[in-house]
Amino acid sequence: MMSGKTIIVTGANSGIGKATTVGVLKRQGRVIMACRDMTRAEEAAREIRLETGADTKQLVVKQLDLASLKSVHTFCQDIIKEEPRIDVLINNAGIYQCPYAKTEDGFEMQFGVNHLGHFLLTHLLSDLLRRSAPSRVVVVSSKLYKHGHVNFEDLNSEQSYDKAFAYGRSKLANLLFTCELARRLEGTGVTANALTPGVVRTNLGRHVHVPALAKPLFSLVSRGLFKSPEEGARTSVYLACSPDVEGVQGKCFADCQPQVLLAKATDQEVARKLWDISEVMVGITT
């Protein structure tokens, strides 16, 4: 049970994030929903409160746009000012295979939101997480990391852009980030682990084109083959709440079991280089 613990979930208004929020609340945790669209977030919060019985103190909604470094700074300033502790940070939000676009700060959108936004968020909350130890960072990646490659010469995809490759790269970056974060957190009482939720029925694929005539069949097939958001969220909830993973560091899980990753996802040299470049990109000076 998570009574007395505060958990931040990014992208908590739909899909896996919403189901994760419900799962944590049912274990008596307190959740801060960190969402870009406040209208949708408030609507989702009302639905979650009806389902779980949570009150406005147990379920809090705050604005966070991971495509804006300014928004990330503002969110973290408010959290540090208002919250005495954060027990779990779940980096869940993501964009999937969107057309080429740039964030407010000029980063390719998928890399900017899926990796850089969460990178800065975790950095800015790291002192609070350390003071709250034992605490946890949970990073939602994807098995599509296997199709990604970190091209340090073109992280913004300005030379060429393939939306599927860009997504895979951002999810590979999630795993490399978790690897290096776990190394840096050794001995602090803060753990960092990642997960791949599998193929889940969410609105994440809204940018994927399905011909109109095929949509009924696609919907029928997806219900048979894809996980529900609740099933997809189980590993997130497990890593956030379970005593079984207390002290476990730098692993990736699927279906609540540790996984063996491809070597490119645990390459410490690449992970350190990506960390250093990410610091420069988001303006961290040490």
C-alpha cells in the first residue's frame, strides 16, 4: 500500500498514464497528474475520482508541457515549493510517430518530449527525490527502441526525418537515460528503472493513418490482440509500488519481469555521451 506517498505521473489524463493513476490511487497513494491539456486533465480527474473515491487532496492536477522547457521549470518550481516530498516520479507521457515538428525550444518533437522534457524534469526534481529517499524514478520506454539509433550528428532530425525511426530513437534514449541515471543514483536511496508496456490500446497512435474502410476491422483486431490500458499499466504500478523491487537499480521490466535488453540500450559510453549532450541542450550548467 502507498498510504502517505506522493507520486507524479506525466501524461496522466489518458491511456497508460490514466490507468497508472487509478492503480496507484487504489493502493492509497496520492497522485499529481502532470498534463499538458488542463481541460482534458480535469475531465479525466473527475472520471478517476468517481471510479476511485479520491478527493481533491489525494488527486491533484498540475499543468506540464514537456515540449516547453519553461513549462518544465515552472512545474518543478511549484512542486518544490508546495510538496515536502516526492516518493515516485513516473515519466510516462509520450508522443508517437507524429509528423515532423519542433518543440517551443527548437527540438524535434518526439525527442524533445519523450526524452529531453523528462530529462530536465527528473534533473530539477532530483534533490527532492533524494531528500525523500527511499524513492523511485520509473521511465516508460517501448520495445520499439530496437529500431532506434542515436545519431549524435542529427539529434533534431534536420538532415532527414522518419517518424517511426524518430520514435524508436526517443525510446532508446529513455533506456540510455535510465542506465546513466541509475549509475549516478547509486547509494542515494533513489532507484531508477524502465519498462516496456507492450502494444496497448491508447490514443498514442493518433498520428498513424488507418484507411477509413479498414478502421472497423482494425478496431476489432486491436481489441483481440492489444492490451487494455489497465493491462499496459500493470508494470508501471508494479515498479512504483511493489516492495519486490525495493533497491533494484537500472533494470528494464516487461509484464512485471526483468528483461534482457539489446547491447545498444545499455552502452555506458553512449549513455554518458547522451547525458552530457542532453544537459547542454536543456541548458543545465554544472
